[in-house]
Amino acid sequence: MDKYEAIKAKDLKIDATRGKPNAQQVSLCDEMINTPLENFRAEDGTDVRNYGGNDGLPEMKRIFAELLDVNTNEVIVGGNSSLNMMFDFISTMIITGKWDASRAKFICPAPGYDRHFAVCEYFGIKMLPVSMTPSGPDMDAVEELARDPEVVGIWCVPVFSNPQGYIYSDETISRIASMKAAHPNFRIMWDDAYTVHNFSGERPAPLNILHECRKHDNESRPVIFTSFSKISVAGAGVVCLAAAGETLATIRKRISAQTIGPDKINQLRHARYFKNADGVIAHMKKHAEILRPKFECVINAFETHFPDTGATFTKPRGGYFVSVETPPGKAKQVRELCKAAGVLITDAGATFPYNNDPADTNLRFAPTFLSMDELEQALEVFCLAVKMAKG
């Protein structure tokens, strides 16, 4: 307790609530931002300063298609927010009458991404949590829920899931693609945000959800999202969705009424800077060199201090988070002890629908935004809080 009071006296102000890239990471693309475009013509002759090009520039579509292993005609390039594209898609399904928001339910693997849950809550869609495993969501539970005709979709973060950093197994992906769903417009919200964000080992290569769905005559089922928000710059990246069949047609119809064109100047800037998928992968190795020491610092601290506390944690090789499981009923206490000592972490319960972690065990630790000095101080507080909560 004396050590805790001494830390409190330091009046720390450390914010580790979100998985944001740090200044060193976003500065990797300063050259892209600061270099003027030599001309404003895309490869198909489009003047990017003018209206049009709702789908996105062909060279940017091609980069996304290479990264996601889909056809370029299945890609729609948007602005800088994949969350915005997800929100728009759900809104479209409701507005067009494909989903009834007053009755709709969504399968939500948990712990999961709090902003996914916030979108469902905004539209009044009932959320049905299912447990996550190291190979993805509990598929027995998912398949059972999908038999309900009011269940319209599922959220998925297939690579380096938020917050555990899990990678969906091929078996899991195959089952999601092939399972029977009672609702005729059941959709898979496939948030592939971390597809190239490995900081250790090779880039994961799980089964392609669109290809798998197509094998089972479900090509309209998946909507794939990814972005450059944690590749180039978070505030001015480029995003896309990929889809097929009726889903793609529905999205194109909405876009034709919604906009007269995205920011094609930014798309051209990105396409010329990265050139192709190989250019993106090479760039991500620079991110890995920045992030790897931070995650190693977290893992080393937890391995040193967690024995005998009853707490466990994941050891991701990519993504932006480490997931911690405290003993039952202790997560909120740990979070409050950290807050009182000047270290803010994500709210306990935030990784569950309605902010309700029934066992009060999960905490998401986000090391990326902090300097190494801040990270070491935050870890000292966090580990001490876990030990104090045990007592």
C-alpha cells in the first residue's frame, strides 16, 4: 500500500484507453503527406479534383483487392473511416427493409470491439454475446443462434481480434460461411482491420471468407471492411469494403444516391506512395519495429508480476491490444485502482455488449500510443493494481 500511495503522489496522467498509433508511427507517412502530386490524373484518366468515381480509383481498388484477395470489381473505396462504412451498411439494411430494427438481433463474440456494440445499440439491435476462443467465436453457440429468424448478422474481427489478438481458424471460417441462417438477409460483418498488422512472425493467411461463402451459395453473406487508418495516418487514411451479389448491389445503389464522389486526391496520394500490396507489407515492417518492443515490455511485465494473482493474459503477435482476465469480480476494482493512480485504461465491461461483463474479469490493455517511459509507468501501476485486487 505504501508503494501505491507513493505512485499516487507522482500525479501521473497516462491515457491507455484506446489502441491508437503513436506519433512515431504516423510520422512514417510524412513523406506521403508532404510530397505534392505530380499531376491529378488517375490511371484511367480521372481528374481526381473533380466529381465522380463513387467506387474509388482503380489503382486504389487494386491495392485493396490484392490485400483482401478479392476481385477489384468487388471493392468499393471510401473515405477514412471503416466504422462509418459499417454504420452506413447497417443503416442501409434497415432503411431498405431488409432488417427490422425493432426485432433484429446480432451475434456478438465477446470480449469484442466496443464500437461494434455501440453501433448495434444506436440502432436498437439486440445483442447476443457468445464466448470467444483462441480459434474464434464458439461456433456451436453461433450456429444455434443463427437458427433464430430474428438474428440478422454477426460481428467478426478475424485476424488479431480486439482485444485478445486471436486469429480465426480455418474450421471456424468454414463453419461461419456454410452455416444455416434462418434470416434470409443474414450478414457477416467481417472487420479485417488488422489483416497486415503482425509485429511478430509471418502475416496470417486464414481462409478467405468471401471465397468460402461463395462455395456454399452464400456470396451475399459477407461484408468485408479494412482500412489504412493504422497503416498510413489515422485521421486521413483510406478505407474499403468488399462484397458480392445482392449485398454489393445494395451498397452501390445507396452510394449512387448518397455521394457524388469520395476524396480521390487522398486515394491517389496513397496509391502512388504504396504502389501495391507488397509496398504496404514492406511499410508495415516499419510499424512492427516500433510496436514489437512495446508488446514485449507488456508480456515481460505480466509474466513477472501476474504469478500467484490468478490473472491471465493473451500473447498476441499482432494487432493493438493485450487482453487480461482478472479473477472473477476484480476487473472493475483493478480499473479504479489504476484510475486513482493516474493511469486510464478501457472501462471494465467495455468489451462486452451493453458494457456488461457478467464475470467482471476482462480488461483491455493498449500499449501502442504510449512512450516507453509512459508504458513502463503504466505497467507498474497496472500490475500493482492486479496484486492489490487479489488481496
